[in-house]
Amino acid sequence: MSESDTVEGLGELGTLARILPRLPEGASTLLGPGDDAAVVAAPDGRFVVTTDLMVHGPDFRLAWSTPYDLGWKAAASNLSDVAAMGARPTALVVALAVPGETAVDFLESFADGLREGCAEMAPGCGVVGGDMSVSSTMTIAITAFGDLEGRAPIRRDGARPGDVVAVSGALGRSGRGLDLLFALGVDRDGVPDASLARDLRERDADVGWHVAPTPPVADGVLAAVAGATSMLDLSDGLALDAGRVARASRVVVDLDSATLGSDPRAALAGGEDHSLFATFPQGAALPGGFRAVGVVNSARDATYRVTLDGRDLIEATGWDPYARWSGAAG
């Protein structure tokens, strides 16, 4: 690879000239990349905004993910957060810090993943700007915006006793795929073996789901229209995230193990599925891909928690980068 094929060789302007044509413009974009800031339409007079960080090591491994996967997953993790507020995603701002020797075609493939992820999960959402820098640790930071379209935001603190607890999307697939990847061997330098990861991905779809999930982003708006009382994105695991709704709403969230598939442990503890967790009034028709997984109960002893089949969960664990990252990369 010649120097002209790297970000260091081309420089920021040359690299951006290769990347920007590959990114989606977006239906709400009034002024896109190229100025000091973008201008995005906000017909509602309000907008939803969220940000997410992906760092090589705790958040992804280059031995496991292609650059296309990273672009797709960066889109998925942010789009689902916007959807969890009941909003329609409209725009992304993308910041990248990469080593100088990074190949420009790596970033082109990353941009392709962003573009096609947006097209698949949130048609009309565009990339309106961002920034680039150099770092020995590859870092991806994305800020996402969304339009509430006149509706109230769906918060975490609205669940009420008697509500139906429902989920749209996968439960435990990403966590299972990650467990399989961690079980792989490493090369002589202690780095995850990329060839083994590729072979495993071909054999097991959950590995592909971990590196490039496809959350049900459109179901966020459907849930809001259907009267969801609370909602969030399942990024850290069902047990941990359901606990956030329980505490915010001052209720008990009781999950039904019979609805959690063949491996309830994986469904409860596995993170990064980016599915949608919501509560709906009793008797409401569940929209889109939502399915009932439990019920909201009163917290008679003022202990706001998650239970399973009416019993306290012994271990409500999920993803926590400060607690779970070993310091390894690869």
C-alpha cells in the first residue's frame, strides 16, 4: 500500500473528498457537509439528539469487524436511540479519529456501511457533517438527530402498573455472538484470530448480528403512535435496561421467562441487540414487531426492580465498559 492510499498520505481534504460522495444526504438536510456547520430542518420546533462512542478495544475489535460492519453498527446504535424516544431519525454527525496509516479504502467501506445502514433502518436519514483527527486508537463518535413530528417524547419514567411489557427485535443474539468470538483462539501476539472469526461468522448468524445488528428502528414511531407509556433501546441487556425503566417509573417490571426463548440467560444479560423495550396500556394492540414479554406491577415495598416469573432476579447484569473491559484490543 502506497502512502497516497493512507489518510496520512492523502491528508484530511483528500480523504474527505473520497468519503463524502459515499454518504447519504438526508431528506431533512438543508445544508450538508462543506460549511462550518450543517442546517437540518426541524418542522416540529424540537429535535431529539443523542451521541454514542465506539472505541477500538472495549467497543469493537478490528479482527472481528470489517470497516463496513463498523459503519453499519455505528448507524444502528444511534438510530435505535432516536427511535427509543419515539422519533424519526433525520441526521447523523460523524467524527473519526484513526491512525495515520489507516487505508483510505477502509474509511470508504466504513462510509458505505453508514450509508446502507441508514437506507435500511432509517430511510431519509443523512450524514450532515463531522470531523476527522489522528489517534493511535481508532475512535468513532456519532451524534444523531430525530424529529418527534408533533408527538411527545416517549420517556423511561412513564410505565404504570398493569402495563404490558413488550420488546421488538432480537434478545440475546448479539451477546451470544460476542461470547462465541471471545471463545476463539488468538495469534502469537495475543490478538484475536481474524481468520477464525471470519469462519465462525459464516457458520453462525449470531456472530454477524453482533458485529452488524439491524434493530427495528421504524417500530419506535409505531410504538409512540400506539400509545407506548415508556421505551428505551436495549443496548446493555434486557435485565439491566428493564431495571432502568423500573427505577425511573418507580415500578416492578416482571418478565415472563417463557417469552425469552431457549436461552433466557442470554436474553437477560446479553447487550448490543439494540432492540426496543416498551410498555403499553393493558389491552392496547402491540404495533410492528412488538411482542409481550411481561407486565408492570406496583412496587409495594418501594423497591423498584426487575423480577422474573414473580421472583427477584438474582443477577441483573449487562454490558458496562468500566466493569467488563479487560484492556485488550485486537
